[in-house]
Amino acid sequence: MHFKPFISEQEIQDTVARMAAEIANDLGDDIPVFIGILNGSFMFVSDFVKKFPKPCEVTFIKLASYEGLKSTEDIQRLIGLTQDLTGRTVVILEDIIDSGKTLAEVHRIFKKEKVKELKIATLFHKPEAYKKDFKLHYVGIEIPNKFIVGYGLDFDGLGRDFPEVYQLKTTQHMTNIVLFGPPGAGKGTQANFLKEKYHLIHISTGDVFRNNIKNETALGMLAQSYMDKGELVPDKVTIDMLAAEVEKNADAKGFIFDGFPRTDAQAKALEALMEEKDSEISAMIALEVDDDILVQRLLGRGKTSGRPDDADEDIIRIRVTEYYNKTAILKEYYKAQNKYFGVDGVGSVEEITERLSKVIDKL
Ligand code: IMP
Ligand code: MG
């Protein structure tokens, strides 16, 4: 089980302060009764009432599980409401509202109470999971439908004491590699072997681009419109295409990115994309090949492929130099995170695969 930092102590405290101010402002001069739902809300309620700028009363009720008449049935009941709340302004303070089951129980027990007003305030809310239509008067932070821990919320009893909130990582560990190297370094060849060996999905930006344009997808047509004007396709469009490719392979063991990122901004966008998958880039692996050898390889390829840009030594040298100029920054980017690995790209295809495997096996 892995958890990653999700909401900082500062953000939580700011949110609680904002809620306290807003609620104080709305309630006017009534002395409210704040009711926390145990166990999860103890920390929120404690911080909330300290920030609440006016007199107030505080009490707690607790959700208890009973076995229903049919033993498979699990009935949840709120217990501990002993105070007379007739004519009072009551604000329920919840740590989190998820499906809304607890809230339904709150409304059930308050039906018989003759309160002046019943308001619902929750620090966290998962709109995607919410199945009821009770009004939520105050919501601190809306979060995606993922399990969180900390600030009163537990995972198997643990984690309630953390002042900040963590998110459960739901996806399996992925190996995500940025395969890097100048034109002619053998990226495509090696990617083909590595994807078989490690069951990874090979995403070649060039192929993704060509396919989107060929199939006239919305993103493909958008990209084409920039190209038609002679403009560079914005990073956002490219990363959206990659995101779609990543989404298509939701249960992948990992990805090999080839031809991307090319800029610092793209590297950051890729990081954000991986983050969304609860994952990260594991490594940038660069195939290192001497310029003279690249020139020989590309000239050789040019003889059979007929690609004009592979036929002229000067053009090849310019492409290689330009590649290094433009991408040096990426090497530094991944080096700073201890994720850069250079691999000797001269030798037989098998030898090079072997060298790459040595790096990947250690990730
Ligand atoms: P409900 O589905 O809105 O009734 O929420 C039920 C209860 O599930 C909450 O009071 C919490 O105790 C618990 N819960 C829901 N989501 C989370 C979470 O992400 N982390 C920890 N507990 C949660
Ligand atoms: Mg709760």
C-alpha cells in the first residue's frame, strides 16, 4: 500500500479558517450547536471551533454498526444525541462526505428533532461518489473519488493523527521510460525489443501524431491546423494526444516514450500526466552514440530509405548538433532527479538491449 502527499497542513488550515468565517457570517447572532460525527471529524471539529470567532456549543455523535435482521445486512446508526436541540441552529461538521450514506442517517435522526435550522458542513467531499441529493451547505475541498488518509481519516485504524492528508495510490507500479538519443541512435529498434521484454507500451510521438492526423481525430485536426499555418503544434495538443494514448492502455505495466519530451515544459507536462496515473517517469535512458558513427548509420539508412534528410552528411550533422542543443536541458532535468542513465549505443542490437535491460532491471 502506498500513500502520497495530497493536501498540505497549510491548505487544510486555510480551508478550515475560511469555512469558520463563512459559517459565522451566515449564522448571525444565534449560538449554534456544532455536531461532529465521530470518529473521523474530531480533528476538523477541534480546529474549526478554535477558529470560530463567536460563542458556540460543541458535541459529538457516533456512527455505530449493527448487524441487521438478515445477517448480511449492515445497519449504521448514529448514537449519542442526548441534548435537546429544540429551536437551535445546528451545524453538522463532517470530515468527509463520500457516498452520503452517513448523511442520510443524519437526516433520519434529525427528522424528529424540532431544530430551527440544520446545516451540513464537510471538510472534504467526493462529488463523483455522492449518491444522495441532500444539500451540502458548506464544502471545504472537493476531491476526486480516491481514498484519503490523515487529519482524522483512517486507513484500517491508522493515520488519523496526521496533520496533513495523503492519497492512496491505486495503480500498480509502472515502469515508465523516456527513451532518448539523437537521430540514428537506434531508439525505435531498441524500443521494439524492450516493449516485448518488459510488456511495456511504446508511444512514439511521431506515430501518435501521424495516426491522429490520418484518422482525423479532433486533436489530429487541431494539430493539422497549426501545421497548415506553419506554426508549431502547442505542447498542450501533443500532451493531450499522449494522454489519450495513455488512457487507452489503462492497465499497462508502463510506457516507453520515444520522441517526447523535447522541452522543459513538455517534461513537466509529462510529469503531470504520470502524476494523474498515480505514477511517475522512472528513468530517462539515453543511447549515446558518437557523431561520426551516427553520420555513417544515417547515410547507410539514406541509401535504402530514400529519405533525403538522410542522404547529406552536412544536413545530418546539423540535425545531430541541433538535437543536442535543444535537448541538453532535458538531460539536466532528469539528472537533477537522479533519473538520467546514459547507455553506450554502439554495438550489436542484442548487446545494446542487454545494456538497457541492466538499467531497467534496477528501476
Ligand atoms: P459516506 O459514504 O458519505 O457515508 O462516508 C462514510 C464514511 O466513510 C466517512 O464518514 C468516512 O469515515 C469513510 N470514508 C469515506 N471516504 C474516505 C476516505 O477517503 N478515507 C477515509 N475514510 C473515508
Ligand atoms: Mg465521518
